[in-house]
Amino acid sequence: MVDGITMGGGAAVGLSASAVTRTAPVAAATPVATPTPAPAAAAGPQLAALAKAVAASAPVDTDRVEQIKLALANGTFPILPATIADQMMAFRYEWISHDET
């Protein structure tokens, strides 16, 4: 039996629990083998070479960078202070959420 929860002035809220019934035991779990991943070198020299090439360069869209440079030079790049401020605040909130964990 669960005692009632009192609310401020001592009046009990009517909560009660019924008797506990037993259930059938759970069958023993069977262990499952977890495969271990093969290292990149063992997967083949081509994969290792590809991984090295990808790691050597940054993922930059050079065409987009050139478009932005041209727009800045022409004075047609839209600089919106409100949008910049919104993005900075969103970044800060995301940063704070990662710091707390």
C-alpha cells in the first residue's frame, strides 16, 4: 500500500497501489558475436590512398568561393546585419548546449 500524498494543508490525495503479481522469468540471453572492423590498410591499398587524399584537402566549394569573391568585389553581396546577428546567436546557443554535456 502506498501512502497518500499530502497537499499543503495535510489533505491526502487518494493514491493506492494494488498487490504485485509475479511474472514468468525471462529466458537467458544468448551472446552475439560483434564483428570487428578491418583497418583501412587491410581493406586495400586503394581505400588507404583514397582516405589519405581526402584527409589532405579541405572540403571547399571553390566555385562558390569565387562567386562570393566576385560579389564582394562588385558590391552585390548582400550583407544583412540582422541575419549575421541571428546566425551568431544561433551558433552561441549551439556552443553552450555542447559545453553543458
